[in-house]
Amino acid sequence: MSKIKICGLYRKEDIEYANEVRPDYIGFIINFPKSHRNLSPEDAKALKEKLDENIKAVGVFVDQSIEYVSEAAEIIGLDVIQLHGHEDEEYIKTLRDKTDRMIWKAFKVRSEEDLKSAENSIADEILLDNGYGTGETFDWDLINDFKRPFILAGGLTPGNIKEAVGKYDPNIVDISSGVETDKVKDKSKMQAAVDAVRGGVL
């Protein structure tokens, strides 16, 4: 069964909602000021302390130094580091020497070449996305013959998650703006997304 990550939590209410609807993962956007969901490691740590211990915390980093990422992961107490910028294989190798946390790498999918790069990545998990928080899907038909387990992101909503899970069987679906109303997390949409992944059964 696919798992679900709800990304971009940044308020204490978001954590309260997550503890109620119980996704498998939540995501914090760390030191990326372009996002209204941006958090410092210290603020993310304070939120993580309120998170149910059965929900894993993912930190999303965009083009940060290896030292910054490894230190922030330690401060926050992350379970997973998600790299969402231009980090290459050498970066991942070096980061892996500095941390025992799972490493996910996001790939912007525009072509089959992008998918080949994703398939060959040494990251523990790879995430296929349309871009950086665009809220739009990419051409899902490109992944029909994809040879590796993956995380699906970009443009997911409670309304299309069931189709995505049924047709493409991703390891994890990653949703953010699709469970928001006026740029804040909406508990009813979060619940609907979790139910869509799990077929309404916890």
C-alpha cells in the first residue's frame, strides 16, 4: 500500500491536524525563504517536538551546504533528508558519510532523460515532481515503464490521489498545496487525502 507525506507544515495547528489524521510522513521546508512555509531549524525543532512519534519528519532542503543540512537534521531530529535542488551524486555520497538518515532526492520530470537520471540515483528514495511547489502535475504517462520505486509529487489533491495510487503504485504520495485553503493547511482536506490513499481504512 502506498504511504502519504503531507509537506509544508509550518504552524502548530498543522502539527495538531497531522496528529489527528496521521499521515506516514510530514515535511518541513527548511531555510527556503521563497516559500511561505519556510522554517528555521529551530522553529522546525519546536514543531517536531509536538509531532506524534509514529509520524516520520522529513526536512526539505534546496541547494544548501552539506554541513548545513547535516547540522539542521541533527537539530530538528529529522528521520529523512529530502534534497530538492541541484544536489548531484557526489553531494549525496558526501552527505551520507555525515548522516545515517534516509536521503530522498527530488527530480523535476520533463522527459524520459529526467527519469533515467532518477532511476540511476544513489539516493535511498527518489521523488518525481513537476517542479518546486508548482501545484501542478507532470505527464504521469511518462512513468508507465519506470523501473524503480518512487515518491510521486506535484499537483496531487484528495480528488486525484486515488487514481495516482491505483494506476502508478507509488511508494509514497507527497501532497502540500492540495490540502490547503488560502495557503494554510485544511484539516478536512488532509483527512480526505489520507483516506484516499488508505481507502478510508486506517
